[in-house]
Amino acid sequence: MIAASRRTFLAGGSAAILAGAAPALARGKTEADVAIIGAGLAGLAAARACEAAGLRVVVLEGEKRIGGRLHTLRHLPGAPEAGGIQIGAGYTRLRKIADEVGVALASGGGAGAGIADAPGNLYVVNSVTATPQEWPTSPGNRLAESERHVEPAALLRHYARAFTRLAGPDAWRAVMPESDISVLAALRQAGASQEALRLIAANFNGNSLAGMSQIGLARMFAIFASQPGPVATVTGGSQRLPEAMAGSLRGDVRLGQTVRALREEPDGVTLYLAKGMLRAAHAICTIPLAALRHIPMECAMPPALARMIAELPYTRASFAYLLASEPFWEADGLPHTLWTDDPLIGRVFVLGSEPPMLKLWTTGAGADLLDRLAPQDAERMIVDRLAAMRPSSRGKLRVLHLHSWQKAPGARGIYHHIGTGMVGDLAAAISHQGARLHFAGEHFGRTASGMEAAVESGEAAAQSLLARI
């Protein structure tokens, strides 16, 4: 075990990098009261809170854009989203900030990936196409007799009874260790057939059923139950919100500033950049832990936090954006959304008819497959497979863009999930309060998920920092 008072090194070669840089440091001289690592929602929320308390803030962002995992693809027709979209009814912190910075929200977010209220799914399972009405008797339906009436997209919800029920969104942090079993184990205990497990895994918002704790799903169900009501989206694109937040700051937001290593010291934090260094009295690190684990770091931290930085899983997700020559889905009479057990295709959502755009979304092993293919091969295979699944699309589709979150060095995944056996350590990591180096991000949300969790954690880190000044 690593004592909380010891200096902890993370990432290979960190000692050599940090030791080599140390002599160049002008000790004691600080450029800012607070250095924020990451210009996503968590970092910008933390920066706003620190500035409101009168502190000098510098925000460092490795990418050459603001927003983190809010990413509006403005170079594509219709400016579709690659990152966060939905603003839940209970996103009170985020909605308050949007109002303060003058960013309008539009009601009716629908599924967040396709046209709002698009009816049902068109299923392609075991190479057989079926509408929801056809599914119970489809030759492709190989579910157990007790499951045959359940659509593939609804199987996880059908087995919701399999998962621990939580009293509220924050109750996950106090569950007993014996409840921290995998989603796979919980589903098996509930009697899910092997085919049901296969179909649930086909488009699961995680990397595998075995790798996610059932408490992660229980927490998600509790969050949804606590905030019923319509969802919203950011008018003009999700990225407008963090851009407006950055514009409201007095201090610098420095883009293209990659942090190569960092060191926490008794009187401050030193950040080693691609060019030069920055020293601040405090630092708040908000980048995903999947990215942070690749940055050499020396600081005092408890074992639970060290483990989460090293091991907390992030869902691998890859997308393809397709332009159609015409909205063929309006003429063939079939459901707009395509749901498949083909790992390369996953799900395909209609984004709109003007322009006629679609978004392919695949996760886990499917994302790995898409990422391994040469782009031209991936584009050809996607178009060919879609033509076979939905003949009305034949000759009418063209892939404009492929996007992989796990290939992005500042993200390395689309969002975190609670790994099997990690509930206790994640809860302890969230409760950790650093001396000079503090942590935030959607992975450290206590009562919220997604964008609201990012804001919640950023503001909490700022308050922890301010309490030490």
C-alpha cells in the first residue's frame, strides 16, 4: 500500500523527466494563483469559481480549441456533434452557467444522437432485417422464449431488476463491496440468456459487460429517476457553451499548451510544458484520467486515487458521419434508426434531412475494429454493409469524417465508467482533497453524470482549493 503522505510517481520515466527539468526551475516564483489543466466544462467551471474569489487564473489546454469532450464538428454539413449533447432536466449548475454567459438552450434533445422522437429502430440481427413489429417472429430472433417479445435495444432495460437499487444519485458511494459485481454477472443472475447477453453487449455504452460494475448502471438509473423532465441542447452547437465560459474569464486560456509533466511541492505546483514551465500556487487537473495516466506526475496521493488514475476505464467510441444524396429514410417507410449486431456498424442515427446526414456510433470492440482499419477501407466497408442492410441507401451514401475518441491523446475515451470492483476506490478518490494539486472532471461527479458532473466536480475542486487559502 502507498501511504498518503509519500510522494507518488505515475507514468513511465517520470522521475527522470522531472529530475531533469528541476534545475531550470526558478523556485518560489509563481505566474498564477491557480493553473487549470484542461479547457473543458470542468476546467472552465473551476476557473470561473476561482476568479469569482479574486484569484489569478491561467487555463492550459493541449488542443487548439476550447471544449474538451464538447466538440461541434463545424466543418461538416449541419455541424453535428462528436461529444456531449444532452442537457438533462436536473442539470441545474450547467443551466445556470449557460444563463450567466448568455448561451441559449433549445428544448427537445430527443435521443441526443438523432432526430427527436424518431420512431423505433430497424433491427439487423443475425443478418436478418426486422422492424419492431416483425421482431418477435423474425428468423434473426434467437432469444429465449421468455425474451422473444423484447426488442434488442430494450433488453438491458428489461433486465433492470438485475441491478442493485440505490436510494439516490449519491448512494453509490456507500454500497457494500459484495454488490460491486460486473454487469455480466448481474445479468446472468437475473436469468438472461446467452443470446440476450450477446445483444446487450453489441451496443453497450461501455467496453464490455464483464468490465463495468453493475453499480455504474444502478447509479445511472438513480440519476435518471431523480431528474425527470425534458432534455435540452445548446442552440448553435454544444461547443458554444465552453467557448462562452472561456470568454467570460479575465485570465488567459492558452491553447496548444500540452502539459508534459507536473510536480506538487510544499509551496506550489510546477507544470512542465512542451516549451518552458509554469509555476502556480495551486493547480486543478481536469483532463480525463485515461489521458492523465500518460503524464509523468509527482505528488502526494492516497492509494485509491493512484489506482483510479492508473486503471479507471473509459468507453471506447468511434463515429462515422455520412452524407446522403437524398433522405432515403423518408421514402422507404422504415424506422430511421438502424440497430445492428455488426460491430463495425453498431447503430446509425439520422441527424436530419436538411442536410441529409447520418451518424454511425460503435463502441468497445466495434470501435477497436473501426480504428484498426485504414480510413478508405473503413469508408468502403461501411457504405457496402449499409447498402446490404438498408437497400434504399444503395449508391446514396458517402462517409465524410471518421472520429475516434480513444485516439485523441487528451481524451483516450468518450466518458468514464465504473470498472468492476472499483466502486470503493473511486468513491475514496472523489473525496480526496489535495494540498496544492486538486482533481476534477466528469469522472469525479458525486451526484451527477455527463456534463453536469463535469461542472459539479470543477466547482467542488475550486471550493476545496479556496478552503486552503
